Amino acid sequence: QVQFVESGGGLVQPGGSLRLSCAASGSIFSIYAMGWYRQAPGKQRELVAFITSGGVTNYADSVKGRFTISRDNAKKTVYLQMNSLKPEDTTVYYCNRWPPVRDYWGQGTQVTVSP
């Protein structure tokens, strides 16, 4: 059974940084592309960034230059380093394969950017 558990969210001031982690279990991790997603209340879930099995990355325009996705296949973990955070980054962040698998969504981790 595949499971993704997100952690690392919290409250941070504008301009601050957070590092999110996503621990995977239940399947071979290294062969799959992984993504970070976020969903604000009343809005559709959006892709923030993805990383392929080979380490190729891609970012949403809104986070390009501020966020960095990475992975540690030995630890079955994918990370999202978030710098220069803005209030509009406030929402719940999720990880999943990319493209996402409906049954693999976890609980997410809340990120709040506020003075």
C-alpha cells in the first residue's frame, strides 16, 4: 500500500523559509516522478513542482526561483525547500506521484505565511 506523509509546515513570516518533507512507503520509490501540490480553500489543487526519477525538475511560474524540489531515493523522501515565502503561499501542501494518483493523496501539511 502506497502512502505519502507530509511534514515540515508551520507559521513563518513573509520572506522566511520552510523545508517540507514527504516520506513515502509501500512501493519502489526511485522509479517514479514525484510532485508537490497545493490547494487553497475553494480552489483546485495545483502543481507546485515535480522531479523525475532522473532528477529533472520543473516549477510553477509562481514559485520559480524561490522553491527547490529534491529527492533522496535511499530515504524514500522528497523535499520542498521554500524561500522568500509570501502570504499568497499560505495553504495546504501535498505530495504525490507526478502525475498524481487519486488514491495516494495524504493529509498534507499546512503552511501559513503571516507577519
